[in-house]
Amino acid sequence: MFISCFKKLPLVIAVSLVASAAVADQNTLEIWSTAINSSSTSIDKDDIEFKQADHLSDLLRDIPGINIGGAHSVNQRINIRGLEDLDLDISIDGAKQNNYMYHHMGNLLINADILKSVDIEVGKHSVINAGLGGAISFETKDAKDLLFPEQTMGARVQVHGASNNYRGYSLTSYAKFNETFDALAYINGVSRGNPTDGDGNTTIGNDGTINNLLFKIGADINEQNRLDFSWDSYKDHGDYAPRADMGVATNSSITGTAVYPTQFDRKTMTLNYTLDLGDTINLEASLYQNTMTLWRDEQQNARASYRYREGKGEHKGFNLLAESYLGDDDFSQTLRYGLSTYKQTSALYDDNVLTAQESARSMNLFIEDEIDFGNGLTLTPGIRHNRVNLKTPSTDKNYTKATAALATQYQINDNWSIHASSAQLFKAPELTEIYTAAGTSLIANAQLKAETGVNNEIGFTFSDTNLLGLDKLTASTSIFRTRINHYIEAVDVAGNYVYQRQNIGKVNIRGLEVNVSMQKGNLATTLSYAKSKSKISQSGNPLDREVGDSIGIAFDYVIPSQNISLNWSSEITLKEHHYDKPSYNVHSVTAKWTPSKYQGLTLTAGIENLFDEQYTSHASRIGDTTHPVFGNLHLNDYEPGRNVKLSAAYQF
């Protein structure tokens, strides 16, 4: 199953063996982790080895306001306050990821294992990022992150398996060749079968492999200038259900046990430049190309007039963000300014013949000024110019608008601070769904407007190191209200699957997020609560993927003398009444051991969904419907049931 990966193994193994000989006698530290920075929580560090993350839900489920829909590997759907990834600004190493590939699959191919950091803006607060509901920036590891002090070469080998039908491995080699150059080579392979859900039913259409290859080379030109080049290839291939976002019941009702040979790939190339001149200017620039392709053998599709179909979405772009500091402790300004520009294209091929294509160009300029008055008060005004030129079979139009934001924070004392923000929203109509004719089947709408609106938030943060006998207590909360004008949906105008994109009115979203963390000795506890409620003015209904109320609880306990870490985490989602989404409670336990006798070795064991809960994420397809062709359908995309995970990693 790993043939494509094993073709590349000799290079990686060779570098690993050289690194092993060079550093086998060194003491090692635990550095294979991912920093999670979120505007909705004070949690700032999560260890990937500890979570054994094989899906984005494993990595981000603890963040208030965020949910991950989709149980299938090709269906990772990030949801912030009921808004899906197409309404968010998402990037990997600076490369924009927003493609509308196929409504039965997700639009993101992300390997959680190799991530260095995840920076999350829950809701829009600043002019720097686009997106109606916020932004998520993923950054992958590089050699400088993994090398120990005084180390010039290193490697890591990891293997893992799980009782609910998957197994995998990763190999990483990294080196610093001289004072200028460093490099990283990473390969990851996962083989999956069909898992069982909480009721013991075996799913269909999950049998496949994931292969991820990442190569990075960096150059420290001098103390102020650095260049990084990365090439990232992610391939998810398998015999998959034709509707990967739906469960066994729907697929069985429509196509029985049929599975389609499927290839869902991403290739990303980035060239990053950083300049550090201290307070004068810090600058980051990214030049990138990101390509996603979805290929499928449609032989079993009786309604298809073709054998093979391939959809392709591509972003070519450039980002620049600079920061300059002026002032002193009594009064200072931090200016952040820059631009983002890209060209997005999509194309559809039937039996290798081009049948449809679309394109869009975007240019955005922004500047904000964080003004610190030296008395605890900080004001951050900003302005952004947005311009999108859209060329599709149903739209040929320019969308231009200036948006503004204002944020404020006041540090009342050493323990308390309050914050508030108001940010205008803008989103031009996006390119249409690539895999279903790339917009050629849509009725043109010359009156289609861009989505606009505003996000308002207010909240506080509290921190104390000597309260109630605790070593540390932190608490934060945000109350928000988001209004989106001219909300866009594809409307079936004739009742026979002839669609037109229309502005269907306003969407109002309101809610709050709360996070409390406590630490006493070796025990740490985190409690989070998130609530969101939306309403579409035209229909009175909430957003389809509204999650509702969710609670997260985590306990972490460390036994330093044995180098053992223990974790219990619980995800409690309350019933959503409008769409009758049932409540569920999911609990997981994990133990990690780093034996002192074997430096660099990490053993991790965990049980996910400990009590074998039968559940569907509220951010996934869920509920019952009546289809005019296929009749009554049960849409639930059930998550896997109990899953025992084991992994071993050795870093040297």
C-alpha cells in the first residue's frame, strides 16, 4: 500500500543513517510538538505525540469556537462559529488553501504530524487577515526547529497503529551543513481500512493510503536575512465512497456498496524571505504556488457520460507582512503593514478534455497601528483595501471595498485585562465548485453582491499565581456578535437542480467562548465552553453546520520521576434543537512515557472514544431528509467508535 512512499525511502534512510552515526551519543530533549495559538483561549502548547493526531479534529477539538466536521480522511472541514473553511482565511506555510473542490469532500489536505504551529483568529478582529469568520495559519516544521543545541544532524523515526483499522509511519532527517544552509526531509505514510462506528457497524469507502513528502532547505544569508524553500506533496488515494461526507446509510441507499477509485492530491511550493532589523523593521514575504487535484474513476456512475473526471484548483500568490516599532515605555506605536495578492484558477477535465474553467485575481493592501499609551491602554486601528476580479461562466465582475477595524485592550492590573474589537467584513463571491462542472451549470446572476458585515467582540482575561492555593489560574472569555450582509447561497431556482447563486439576506451569529485553566503541582485542568447561535433572515433557519453549545474538559498529570504524562479529555456537545442534532459525550485517555534509560525514545498509548459513543459531529452531515430522486436518506456521517492507539518514536 505504500509503494509510492517507499520509492522515496532510500534518500531519507540514507540521510537518517548518517545523522544517526553523528549524534547517537547525544542527550535528547522532547521537541516534536506543535504550538497552538488561539484568540479564544490561553492554551498555547499541544504535543502532537501526546495527541497522536491523525485528523485535524484530534489537534483542534480543544479550542473554544472551533469544530472539525467530517470523519473521512478526504473530508477535514474546519468550522468556526458555524462558518466553514470557505468563509475562513486558511494557509499552509503562507500558501492560500481556499478551493471549493467538491461538496461531498473537504477542501483541505493537512497532515497534523508535521505542523510546527497553528495560529488561529477565532472571529475577525484585524485587517491583516481576510475571511468572514477568522483565519488559520498552519506552519510546518523545519530543520532549525528540530536540531538540539550543538547538533548538526539528526533524525526521527516513528511508527503507529490503531485498533480501528489504520497504521502508519514517518521518517524525518534534518541537518545544518554549515553556518548558512540547513535542510529537512520528511516522509509520512498511513494505510487505512474501513473503521467501525460506536454501534459496531463497519463503514464503507475508507480503504486507502495517505502519503506526505516534505522537503525544506533554508539559508541564513546573514544575521538579518533568511531564505526558505519548501516542497510539500500530499496524496490521499483509495477506493472511496462516492459521497465521502455521508455515512453508510446514504451511500448504501444511493449506490449500494460501490466505491470509486479516488485520488485527492495537494502540491505546495513556497519561497519565504525574512528580514530582521530589530525595531526598524521585521518583514516576512512568501511567494507560493498551491495546486489541488481531485481525480476519480466514474465507471460505476450510471449518470456520468465520461469515465474519468479530474478537477484542478490552483493558487499563485505573494504575501508581505512588515512590522515597525516606534517609541518608548511611555508611548509607543507598532505599525503592521503589507499586502497579499494571488491568482486563482480552476479547471475541469472529463476524459482528459478541458470542459470548464474559471479564474479570479485578488489584491489586498492593509495597515494597522497598535498604539500603546504606557498606562495599560492599547488601541489598534486599521484599514484594508480589498479588490477581487472574478471571471466565471456566470459572473464577470470586479468587487472592491475598503474595510476598517478597531481593537482596544486595557490592562487594569497585574491580574485583569479587558478587550474589545469591531471589524468590518468583506468577501467577494468565490469560484464555484470545481468537480461539478466548475460553474458552467449555474444560471448567471449579474446582480450578485459581495458579502459584507461586521464582527463585534468584548471580553476579559484573568490570571493569578496565588489564588485558592493554586500554582496558576487563568480565565478568559469573549462575547461576540457577527452580522453578514448579502449572504450567498446556491438556490435551486426551478426545483430540478438548476442553481443560481443569490444573496439571500442577512446572517446573524452571536455567542461566547470561555476558557479556564488551573494548575496545582503536577496536575493541570482546562475547562472550555463555546456557544454560537445563528439565524438567516430570509428563512429564519440557522446555518447548516451550526454546532451550538459545546464543553471541553481536560486533565493532565505528570509523574516526573518516571517521565510519564497522563491525559483525560472530554468533548461534550449539547443537543441542537432546530435541526434536532443529538447530544454526545466523547472521552479519550492517553499515557506517554519517555524512559530515561533510552534517551530519545517516546512510547505513547491511548484510547480514543473510550466508551464507544455512537455520534456525529454537529459540523458534519447529519439528520434525515427526503430526496426527490433517492427518497428518504439518513445523512449521518458517524465518527469512528472506540480506537486504541499505540505509537513509538525515536529521535536521535
